[in-house]
Amino acid sequence: MTRRAPLALAAALPLTLALAACSTADGGPGGDSDDGVQVLASFYPLQYVAEQVGGDLVSVDNLTPPAAEPHDLELAPSQVREVGDAALVVFQSGFQPAVDEAVEARAPEHVVDAAELVTLEADPGSVEHADDHEGETAEHADEESGDAHDHGNLDPHFWLDPTLLVPVADEIAAELGAADPDNADTYAANAAALTATLEDLDTDYAAALEPCQGETLVTSHAAFGYLAERYGLSQIGISALDPEAEPSPARLREIGDVVVDNDVQTIFTETLTSPKVAETLADDLGVTTAVLDPLEGLSTDAAESGTDYLSVMDANLAAITEGLGCA
């Protein structure tokens, strides 16, 4: 792999950092403190990008705690106040209603909304299937589409295509530069370094998955559509976009037909959600299971061990190549 780690360019500017710390020690306007510019991210992938772009000049807090489902996040009053006090808030509108409400209510001065930077799609990379299979109706399909989490028919999981994080990094650099003009060049350079890292990751994925183009990726829920679309795979999610939706018997029969017709050998379960339905289906069909991480949040153990976006994406790639037989 040729991947480069993002540069901690702020470390090369001790005098600038010291002056910034002195000028913001009182935690005054703009959300600055002894720990640097205060950034608030609404869930993990956005936290990762903010940390890489901000480097040592920022302190990034995540509204979604480890091992929690970001879809279901509810904010305490103190967290709502943090939204208004932070120098920069990074979120994705339409994904976490509680965060949307807090941003609207508190109106932070500097905001990055990932949904305004990326074109979200309806089930990208998904296998086409008949709406009337075994009597399944369009109404049932709507129930499984993810409406329960208030992002409608659009798939929010864009970060599983690493190239789609690049515009988010650029916008975070621009907003940090506006909030902290003395260090704008550092933020821009860090964003450029992160872009190079993400492009290396994209190259690794493209090379490893090229032999498997056209293969079917069966997952617990349809979180991997952007990944599938980027690298020439076809995704089918057992529970569509809502990880908590119970698939109907008709849906399970439909997926069973896809598995048999496409000689699928692995059904992928996920971190943070129960694997029971997928494991039962795999047992019934005589195929194996493997685990993917949709990176909506890190488990407690992963967060404590220093696991990050890149290491999880590497693990996902290894699981997919083995499960699909790409090697």
C-alpha cells in the first residue's frame, strides 16, 4: 500500500500554537480554549475528518458516544448548548433529527453540513428486485427504506466511498480557516494531506476488488451502496436502509433467491446491530458469514484501542475480498 498518513502540520508551528492558546485560554467567543479550537462532530466519520484536518490546533468532540447507533441519537440539554458554543459544528442534515433541531435552535456561526457537499442517492449500488415478488408491495418496500430514521429514501452512508469525504475535508478546512484565520494555511495543508490518504485508500480498494466486479454483496442492511457503486459491486441489504427493520418472509425468500442465483458464498453481518437474522438466513442457505463495519460509530473497545476510519476500512476490504473470493 502507498498510503500516507495525514500530516500533523500544526506540530511544526509551536510559536503559533502557543500564541493561539494564550489568546483563547478563557474559552471566549468562537469556542476556543486551552485545548484549541472547539469542534463538535455529530458522528464518527465526521469526527475523523475534523481531527485530521484540524490536527493539534483543534479539540474535536463527538455527539454520538461509542457503541451507540447514531440514527437514534437524543441530545441532553448540555449537548444542545455545546452546539451553540462550538467554534465549528460538523453534521449531516437528515441523518440525526436531534442534531438538526439543535443546529437550527442554536445557530452556530460556523457549520459544515455534509449533506450539502455530497449528492446522496437512493440505494446506490443495490441489486434490482421485483416489487411484486411473493406479493411484496410498494408499501412494504417503503417501510423498509429507512423512513423511520427521517432520511427518507436517500442512503446517508456516503463515507464508505472514501473519495466522497474529500469535499467534506475541504469545507472543514475552509470553515476552520474562517474561525481561526491565523492557521488557515495549516488547515488547508492538512486537508490536502488527508485527500492524498483517501485517494490511496481508494486505489487499494479499486485494485483489490477489480477481480470481483459485478459480484453481489449481501449485507445485514443496505449501508454499503456507495462502496458497491464505487467499486463495481451489486449490494442487497436484508433490512434495506433501516438497520432495525424486520425483513418480511417475502423479503427473506427474495434474498435467498438472489444468493442462489448469483452463487453468493458469504452474507455479511455488521457491528452495532444484531447478526441473528443474517446468520439464520446464512445457515438456511448453507453459506458463511463475515462481519463488516458501516462506520457509523466505533465500538467502545475500538475507540479505546486507537482504531480509526482507515483501519476499519482496511478490515472491511479484507473481509469483502475474502468473502467474495476476489483474491
